[in-house]
Amino acid sequence: MRKRISERTLLALCWLGGWPDALIGTQVFRHKGSKKAFIHKVYFAARFQAALLCATLLLMWQPV
């Protein structure tokens, strides 16, 4: 019998860039989809990474 992956591990993977897979997985496998706290944490990771990407791109784009 296979062990289940803990929520902490799933969220760690989300923070490492796996949030698109987490959102797809909640729909396809119907796992953790009803856990509102988990979904909010995944969306927070996605928003944080998008903001970080935007900030990085703005800092790289320096008009001459």
C-alpha cells in the first residue's frame, strides 16, 4: 500500500513552482479540492511567484 503525501510536502512543491500541477491535480484527482485552506495557500504561492517574476522583469528592464 502506498503512503499518502502530506499537505506540507504538497505545499512545499507548490512553493518550488509546482502550483500549476497542484491546481490541475485538485481537479483531475479530486484530491484536496474541497480543502479551502489548502487551495488558498496554493493560490497565494501562485500570486507570490507571479509578483516575484514581475518584479524581476521590471528590475531587468532598465531604459537607457
